[in-house]
Amino acid sequence: MANVGAVISSIRNIMRQDRGISGDAQRLEQLGWMLFLKIIDDKDIELELTKDDYITVIPSKFQWRNWAANSEGITGEELLEFIDSNAESNKGLFATLKELTSNINPERAAIVREVFDGSNNYMKSGYEMRKVINKLNEIDFNKTEDKQIFGNIYESILQELRDAGNKGEYYTPRAVTQLMTQMINPQLGEKVLDPAAGTGGFLSAAIDYVRENYVSTIHDEPVLQKSITGWELKPVSYVLGLTNLILHGIEVPDYHYIDSLKKEYNGITAKDRVDVILANPPFGASIADGVETNFPASYRCKESADLFVILMLQLLKNNGRAAIVLPDGSITGEGVKARIREKLLTDCNLHTIIRLPQSTFFPATVATNLLFFQKGSPTKDIWYYRHELPVGQKSYSKKKVIQFEEFQPIIDWWNERKESEVSWKVNIKDLNNWDLDIKNPNKVEEVIEYNRAEIIEKMIKSQSRINQLLKELSL
């Protein structure tokens, strides 16, 4: 079994040697389409073995197995021409796949076409590209072990995507997506949507959850295949998300490269509404000029997260359920923010808010909350639960990410709720201007008491240190 972490690290270093790639964003886009092409070929090989009538939509010449799998295959200028050629008599990989069609499987062909129409080959050295290809070939995405390990590496790639400058976009830790999915409990046949799907973390969590708990016959899997939907605006996130869903066994992902906030608000009808929404909408991110005019006048604003709340309320069926991530800035505030919260609490039963430590989305230090609600009846009581850091740990970090096991107390508490030092209930009548930023009234704050002598001693030590610093600065 390949050391997948070492493979991805090697690929990163190889790409840094190529003069055509400038910065993380281009490297991730390059890696995105290459991963997509390898993974779709690995899944095609699997489907060809398990389905008698399955035929891949990728032309034989451009199937990964036929031009990339051989470590001694084409390289250098020949490889670059194979990828980039626009000659009518000898179209390269990009020119061919951008125009791909298929009478047998037009939907899967359309996915391939959309990926390559929005991607670029930045590499200028066919020799460095061959090295990257050979490294990717060390991973077999049809092996359960490699796929599971790659899931962890995939997360590090997504974190790099965020660190490459996507303001307002924060990778949702896998533990958080798992908890939200388990608590919302999507059923087989329920339509699940993430309108800010990014790289597909919530949707892949929903696929795994439904498949593990509700898919038991050969007739169930096709139902699951048609029940997962995602929308994403950023091109690199879109390609990685599409690849993620294919890796999770969705043959033709219902995953679209669109700006959700531009979806005509008043045009959303019963046929567009869904049973479940799982999402971490971007917050603090810029929105397209004028996009707020797509929404009712009383809810128009420039904050993307707040607009997504209004959109999601419109997209939910009556009795539909949602679990979403929102920053503190969206659960408090005056004016339009208060009006949006009023609509949420009036149209839906916001039954639970889980408050997370600021470092949960490391390296971002954003105070975030998990909101769980059901559309159709107004809120009466809201239960709060504050998730605490593990004992002895000051914050989450790159090496100490949040773990699903930490949420076991929340899972145990969920069905038999009691107030405690970490949980409390608030009646809707006690809210001030629909403000949801409610502190725990049950938590006893630690009071540190000093006697007079101790206070004087501390002040003397502090003053002495100040005098020493002033002396050093004056030299």
C-alpha cells in the first residue's frame, strides 16, 4: 500500500520545480484535474468489472490507463503535445475532453466536459508532469485502504485551497460534518442539498451515513445515487468536490458549478425544495454585484452567510430539516440580521445550537455555531450546548484537530436533554431582538481571589519589569 501522504508531498515538491506553476492556487487546479482523470478511470475500471453493460465515456486514447499508467510512457515535449495540442488533425486531451459527448451516458460526459472546460494545464515541463503522473499511479483508488488514507490527505489539500486565499471559505473538519449529518439523520430517498458545497465534505458524509445505515438491497443504491445534490461557485473547489463524490461511488454526481445566491428566489417552487440541507455557507466573503436584489427587500444585505440563511429557508420543504454552520456575527446584530433571525425562528423550530471553540476551524479563529432546525412550526425553546476543548488542551491546531469522539457527550445528551454547566434552554420569549448569542447561565465562572499582600507583590514585580524594559530601550 502506498504512503499516500508521502506521495502527495512529493507531488507538491515536483510541481514547485515547474516554471509554469505560480503559487498554490495554480498547483491545486493542476492537481485537481489530474486527480479527477485518474479517479474517474479507476472508478470506470471498477464499474466495467461489476456491470456487464458499462462503457466509459472517456475515449480510449485519453483513458488514464492507456497513456499515464505506464511509468515509461510518453514524456517531455511529446507529453505536452498530447495534453495541449489544438490541431484539428491531432486534438490533445484538453481540446477533446472540453467537447466530449456520449449517446450512451450523456450526463457523465457532461461532467467531464465541464471539468475540463473550467481547468487549465499550467505545467510547462513534460518531464516534471511525468514525475507527477508516476507518483499518482502509486495510489489505487479502488483499494479501500488507499481510499481511506487519501481521505485524510484530501483534507490537507482542501486546507491548502483555503490557505491559498479563498477569503470567507473555511474547511469544515470531518468530525463536524459527521456530527451534523448523524444528528440530522438523512433517510434513504430524502433529497439532500448543500448549496455551498465546496469540496463536497457534507455530501460525502451524507453518502457514507445513508449507505451505512439505510442501503441494504441492490434497489437502494440507485435511490441514494439520485438523492445527493450540491452547488459550488469556485472552480477548483467544484472540481475537487466532483472528484470527491465520484470517489464516494456516485456515478453521475448531481453537482453543479453555479452561484447559489443567483438562483431566482421567487422562482423556487415545490419541485425545487429538499428534505435535508447540510451546509457551511461562506461568511465574510464578497458577493457578486447586485446579487442581494435577488432577495426580498427586507432581507437584502452584503453578508453572504445571512443571504444563504434566507435562501436555505426557501429551499427547504415543509418539515424539512437543516444543520448549518454560522459565525457569531450571524446569530447576533441589529437591523437586517435581526429580521433574518426573526424569519428563521418564525418559520422554523430552531431546536438546538451547539457553540464551538474559536479554534475549531484552525487556522481561522472564528467563533462558530452549529444550528439545527426544522421548517414548518415556530421556535418555542432553544437548547444550547457548549462544546469544550479536551482537558489540558488550550486550542485546536494543525496537529490537534477536533475529533469525532469528542462529540460523544453531545450524542449522549441529544435525546434526553438536561441543563448543566455546558447545556441550557432558552425560551423564545426571553430573547432580546431575536439575539441568539446567549451565554450559559448555569456555568459558574471561576473567581480568583488575592489577599492585599499578594496584590502588592504582583504590582511590584510588574513595575520592576516595566522599569527594566524602559532602561533597555533607552540605551
